[in-house]
Amino acid sequence: MKPDHNTPQERMTMKNQLAEVGLFKGRAAVAGGFIVFAFTLLVLRYGWLQLMQHETYVTQSENNRIHLEAIAPPRGFIYDRNGVLLADNRPIFALVINRQQVSDLDETIKRLVPVINLMPEEIERFKKRLRVSRRYELVPIRSRLSEEDLASFTEKRYLFPGVSAENDISRYYPQGELFAHVLGYVSRISEQDQKNLDATAYAGTNLIGKLGIEKYYESVLHGKVGYQHVETNAFGRQIRVLKRTPPQRGTDLKLSLDIQLQQLAHEQLAGRRGAIVALDPRDGSVLAFVSNPGFDPNLFVGGIPSSLYNGLRDHIDRPLYNRALQGVYPPGSTIKPFEALGGLHYGLVDWDYTISDPGYFMLPGVNHRFRDWKKQGHGRVNMVTSIEQSCDTYYYQLSDRMGVDRFHDWMAEFGFGKETGIDLVNERTGTLPSVAWKRKRLNAPWYRGEMMSVGIGQGYFTATPLQIALATAIVANGGHRIRPHVLRSSSDPTFQPDLPKPDLIPYNGQPEDWDKMHFAMREVIHGARGTASRLRIGLEGYDIAGKTGTAQVKGIKQGERYDESKLDERHYDHAWFMGFAPVTNPVIAVAVLVENGKHGSSTAAPIARVLFDYEINRTLPPPPKVVPEDAGE
């Protein structure tokens, strides 16, 4: 039998207890050293943080509960010349989101949709605002909460940390569309706006002027932003305000516009497309400025729905189009007084210069007949009767002798072909043709025959109603160039209208020529054969000087007659009237355009008469007669 070598005695002999104890002590020493080392590092780190970084982390801790919030300044008010409020500020509730306190923004928005009936375009606008706003700013997702929306959200407020209904101030236009095209409106700051803004000056602000006076005077209407240090709890709710620097409200503006005159002009254009501009010829103050149809500027303040905006933009009558400032039309016969003064200036005619009008004019060697509006002609015509009866043939001859370049230079003195300098944005210049203009614009030479249509305010010549009103005012004040302006004064003594001193147009004729032109234009209304003679019926206490105009929209071929029955209504001639009153020491100059109004004498002139009556006599037109329903036709 093989012996067993692994006896208990032998096994006990192989175990070395001393070695094991030594190994354990060594491991314990290493572990203890590591613990001491780690603890030492921890103590040193705590010491560093407490002693060396104390201020840094105290500040960060405070920032977790104390926030700097911008306070948007209220915009300055806008008034008419009589102190009637045209642009107001009203308190509203806006639903805003603090993204720093929202863990899942998309989920929060998704849950908000049924609570306040949030629309997709509102969500899209909100995301655009996020891209241009600072991280700590409150970003509105709905600018104006209705009472129902506010109640619905308040009931479920606890479900939406980081979302709150905040008090805000919004722009409001109490007169609606009456001043829309001159006041303009404010709307949300866009990404494009953000690129050109001072972020500090507009911190906390959501609105900016987009058109009209609101945009032109944005820098003074906006005001100065304020700030406050706010302590909040863990849920972001305000506990108290620690420090507050109040905002400064924007400057109040008083305009030269008269709300009553504006209302009258608006009523006279009701149901018709057109524009009316009334100026004070003494200093260029704008008394009325109407473009019809208009729009309600309040729709744009909180962000207009795309469907509604598209409807306005694509409407056949173009209500967003400022016809008074941007509409360019052939001015027709309204230019004849200015052109006649040019003939005197260049020495081409005098007041006694007379032509025989057979009803047409022909250039030498050309068979084409440039026809007068009166088929049989006006007979013997001098300058006064050419204005009174609006003789085209007289101005065919005069414009041919003047030539396009001299015509251009003279008419430019009255403000045609360039901006008037009015304190509004997006003004158009119209077209005042010249040889150089045609070469640059059309790469073509100027032809002598083209001057015939330009000479009676047709062809290449176009102008805005504002330009016609300005030129009329210059004639009314005896040739003094003025700048039309809407601002009359402001609440800031250091910010007042900076207007150039009126200066005389360089004129080579006689000083009394301006008074003689006043008389010629007076004959349009008060003369026996004046084209607007019906305007003097019932006229009391003053007289009127003016000029009618009819501008073709659709050309008529040689030999054809103008037949309205064969034309679409939008191809009817445009109706013009320009004039001033009283003839001696005039206080108002007016330009009236009625698109497709057919005749200046019957359509545009009576509108101007209503404005003259109010401005001079403070009389209002009689109310329209009400026909009983059972009265029949």
C-alpha cells in the first residue's frame, strides 16, 4: 500500500501565519495611505474652493435665484394737431416661456396646444423668436391672451413650469384704418430687424415700427429700456424685486394732421380707389393724407395670421398700397400751370401769346394728328384761357418748343422726379423723362413726337399725389420751395422738426407772374368756360384756384373715339384735381386722385370743394339723404 504523504501534521507545517500577517499589514498600510492621501486632496480642494473661489461661487449661487430682467419702455403717444390720440398703449397679457426653466421645450409646447388652442403659425413664429433672443429672455408664444385663454392657462399653470402669463403693453390705434397709411404700424421684431438693432436698447422689447410715422420716428418713439433685479424661487416664480431702474417712455409726437379733415377726405373716397393729400402752402404741413382702400393697423401689432395677411396682400384693390406716397400715375392736365410758368421762365411765351386751336396739332413733315380733348378745338387761346379751358393744343406747341431736357429741369424745381423729403418711408419718385433718362432706362434715343404726350401729363411722365400737392403748394405760395412734413412738434424740447427755410425757385420771369397764374387757375372755377365751373355753385366767403385733369389708363388708337361702354371699369380714365384756397393768401393746397374716376371736373373736384369748405369756413357737407325702403327707385 502506497503511504499518504498529506497527513494533517504535514498540512499544518506548510501554513506560514507570520507571512500572512505581514502581508495583511502591508496591504492595510497601502490602503490607509491612499485614504489619507485622498482625504488630504479633498481637504485641500475644499480649502481652495472656500478660500480662493469664494466670491465666484457666491455669485453663481446668487444668480440661481436673482435674475436681471429688462423692462420694455412704453412707446410715445401720437396725437393729431388738436390733441386727439392716434396711437395709444394698452395693457395686455402675453404668454411667455423661460427656456432656462423648461426641461423639454417641444413637449411643453405640445401640451400647451389644447390649453389655449395654439396655432402652428404661432409655434413657428415662437421658434423664430428663439433664434434671435438671448437665453435668459422671456419669449412670447402668444402676444395677446383672450380672457378665455388666460382663465384656461391659469387653471393649469402648475403643469407648465417656466411658462407664465405676464403683463405687457401693446400698441393700439383707436382710429382704425383712418390714419393707417400715414401712421403705419408696429409689429414683431423679425430676424432681419434683429440684425440692425442695438440688442441692449431693445432688450425685453418685442415691437418695432414697420411703416409710416411709427418707422420714421422709431428712434424717439421707442424710449429707453429699464432693468430690475428679481429674486425667484426654485420654480422660477418672482419673490421680490431687489432693485429697479424704471424705463423711460418714448417721446410723444404731435402731427400736423387734422382728424376732422382726414375724416372728411376718407368719407369722400368711400367705395373708391384713390388718394388725397392736403398741405398748408405756407410751411408744408400735411393737413390730410388719405389712401383708399385702407386697412386696420391693429391687425399687425400682435402678429397678423398669414391667411388674413395674404388676403390683404392679394386683394384686387390693394389696400396695403399707399397710393398717396407710392402710387405713380400720369398727372394729366394738372401739370399745365407748372408747364406754362416754364414757358415764361424760358421766354418761349408771354401772357399775350395766342394760338389758333383747330382741335389738333401736327409736327412739321408728320401726318399724325395730336388731338385736343375738344374735337372742334378751342379757337383763339392765350395762356389764361389755355388753363381755364385746359387746351391740349396749346401745350403740344409749348412742350415741342421747350424740349424734353428743359421741361425736365423746370419741372424738377417743383419736386417732380425725386423724393419730396416728407417724413415717411418708402416714398416713390415717379418718372420725369429726359434724353439721358431714356438712354439709361431704355437704351433708346428721344423722339420729338414723344414730347407731345409728356406735355399734357401722359406718356413717360408719372407722379404721385403727394408730388402734385407739393407742386400746387409751391404755385400757391408764389414759388417758394417747401418740404412737406407730418410732424408738428414733440414732447421733447430738444427734438423738434428741422425744416429748411423756404427758398424761391430760380425764375427768370416777372414776380407778378405767380399772381397772374393764380388768376388763370381761378378762372378754372370762376370763369365762364372753366372746366370746373360747377365748383363755384354755393361757394361763400372765398374763392378757389385749381386745375382739373384726366389721365388715360388705356391708350386709344389714332382715329378712334374714347368709348367708356366698351371698357372695363378699371380701364376708365383717372380723375385728378389740384387746387388751393383762398386765392389770396392761401391756407390749403389739395391734390385729389380718383382711380378710374373718368373726369376730374365731375369726380375729383367736388371732393376738394368739401375740404376747402371745412378748412376755410368750418362747414361740413350735408348728410346723405336716406331713401325709405318702400320709396321705390
